[in-house]
Amino acid sequence: MPVDSQGPSIGPSVAEILASHAGGTGSPTRTAARVADAIAGAGDDGTWLSTVPRDELLAAAAEIEGRTGARTLPLYGVPFGVKDSIDVAGVPTTLSCPDYAYVADRTAPAVQRLLDAGALYVGKTSLDQFATGLNGTRTPYTVPRSVYGDEMICGGSSSGSARAVALGQVPFAVATDTAGSGRVPAALNGVVGFKPSRGLISTVGLVPACRSLDCLSVMAGCVDDVDRVVAVIAARDDADPWSRDRGPRYAGAEIRVGLPGDDELEFFGDTAMADAHTAFRAQLSRRHHVVDVPLAPFLAAGALLYQGPWVAERLVEFGEFLAATPGSIHPVVREILQGGQAYTAVDAFSALQRLQELKAVVSRVWEQVDVLVVPTIGTTFTVAEVLDRPIDTNTVLGHYTHFGNLLDLLGVAVPLGVTADGRPHSAMLLGGALTDDTVLQFAAQILDEPRATVTSHPTAVVTTEEHV
């Protein structure tokens, strides 16, 4: 499926913005003006559902400049977007459903930490309605397209968050990930999508899709930006029952790489995508200690998500709204929610027992490897193809992402360039719970980014530059 390839136009990184603000070549107000101009110039392209008006954005930037000690703040004047399922006080939270919308009276703790660190809130980014979907078309608003071509889907549900970063409007955006929502759109727009271990970032102030699985995630143009943002927002929150502390930092050991067998990978007839990923696997095999890892138990867990009772968990949040105003819900989302009504408690316990069996199998994988590498997506679709087959295409998009949160994994979608026919190619790096820093280290190696890492001595810091 050839496309009119354009690709991402990543803007200045967090480090570059901070340097310009510190050195006087830029300032938060100048940065705010640039962002406002870029968004206004793009028009209604489906990236944003609401933005701070230009004069208010400039005033907010000026307020940051006037804070005592502002220049020492870790995100001094750095602009960012927030997925519109996460609360910002005084701003409507819509979940891409006008009749569901409400004005939040409190800001989500993770977003508040960004604001306290000097970051500049720009607006709410678009999403598949109720964060239900991986394609970006399930919305009553403008359907966004991938930056790689006008007809390719943007991916979802965090579609606007990925697109805002890929367009260079903001260096990072806060997204979410239940079944791949923070990784699939990253893959389709050529940016880094980081889904942390569950509980590292508070989900208080997030309208849940599946509360037991939800994560806040980060879209960014590079791993360093992810590191800087996560250092601010990863914090224990006693109001979040899933909250937990970060795991150990990467200590400099060789990273063992797991690869599934070629016969276990599925590209759904997409030869160009298969060739691109095969070439990347060969590169990894030449430069790293590689271990064969069976993919079957991971995929079996993924099948439980939408072919099992976790669909019913969405009714905890949206069941009453579905019963009262079904006509307000996007038809595909409504069909999915209604499907959740068919499951019983017996189904739930049966699935939980099966998942526990699969977790036991998968846990043994991490005794042999530190990172499992798979494609982020096996193929791409146009908007027309998704609208024609909304359920089937969405299932294909989640083939390598659905199992992540069920198995308590973390994941990083890493952009690798384009296929022979000009479409985005991305690898997903997976790790066991709380190994986030090791997996981010490997992502940085793949992208040739030097990264400060902690050695076994707690006060020693080294910069590693081992590249893939």
C-alpha cells in the first residue's frame, strides 16, 4: 500500500528548549507563541480537541517566567499536551463524547506535577471515544491522519498525543495505554511511545477504560525527553491503589535480547513491513546476545482482552451512560460496550485463572532475557479500510500490544524509519514489571542516544554509548 510519505517533523527537544530558555535565545513566552502559531497554522486536523487561547497561553508562559527560581525548574516553559481522558482543572474532559463531557474541578496529580515543574499546558489532544480503539477513527470530531500520508490512520486511542509530537508542536504529550493506545499511534507517526509498568504514574484523574489495566504513558521525540518527563511524573500516589515505586536503575550489564521465531511473527500479508522488521532483527542478532523466546503465551494472554471479560470492565465506568443515552456513543464503541454485557462472573474467574497460568509461563522468560523485541504493529491501514472493517482491523493493530498490561509488562515503541514503500516501521521493546530503566536504556541504544545511567555504586553516573 504505497503512500505519499511525509513523516514526522519533530520539533526542538526538551533539552533544546531548556537550553534556549536558559541561554536567552528563547523564553517561555516565545516558545508559547511558536506553539500557538503552529497549531493555528495547522487548522482543525484532528490533533487537538481544545487548546488554551493564544493570549491565555502567553499569559501562562509569562507567569512561569515570573516564578521565583523558575529557571531551575526541570521543565521550565516546556509546552505539552494532555489526552482528553485526563483531567485538567477548569477544562472540559470529553473523552471524545460531547454528551459525556464535564468540566474537571481538579487536575490529575501527574499533570499537576508537570505544571509544578514549570511545564506549559497547551491543550487536550484527541482520542478514540472512551479510549476504546487503536485506530483514531472512533470519534465524532475530525478524524486525524498519520503524518506519513493523508489516508493512513493516525492510530489510537492516543491519536492526538502522537500527532502533536510528530508535527513538532510540543516535545511531549501525556497519553494513556490500556491495550496499546500509547504505542500504536506512536508507531504510526514515527515517535517514541513509552508505556511504563503499571502504577509508576498515578492514574488518579484519568477516566478509566479498564481501571485494572490503565497506564498513563508518554509520547516524545526521543528517549531523553521521556526520561525527563518520567523523572517528574513517576511518583507514588496513595490515592491510586495500583501505585508502586520505580524499579532498579540500569546498572550497565549486557542487555539480553529475546526474539520470537520467524514463524511466530505475523505481518498479515504485509511483505514490506515483514522485510523491514527482518532486517532489524538481523542487525540485533549481529550485535547482541539473542535468545529465542516463544511468543505463543504472550499472544494467548492478548486474546483474553477483547475475547474475554475485560471488555465488561469498561461498563464499570460507562455502563450507566450506555443505558441512559446509547445514541450518544459512537456506533462501534457502543457495540463493544454492549458486548461486555454478555459476560458472567464465571467467565471472569475462568479468564483470571487462565491469565495467571500464562503469567507463570511468561515470568520464566525474564529469567533468560531482559528485553523482548517484536514489531509494534504488523501492518498499517487507511482510514477507509478501518471504517469498512472497524473491528477486524483494530484487532490486527493490537496483535503485539494487547497482552502488555494483562501480563504486567512495560513497553516502548521505537521508530525505526520507513519500509521500502515509505510507511512507518517501529519495534516494540517489552520488559517485565519494574525493569523500565533497562528497557529505556536499550531503546536509547537503538536510537543512538547517549544516556546517563547509574552503575552499581549509588553515587556513580556514567554515560553509555553502546549502539545497536
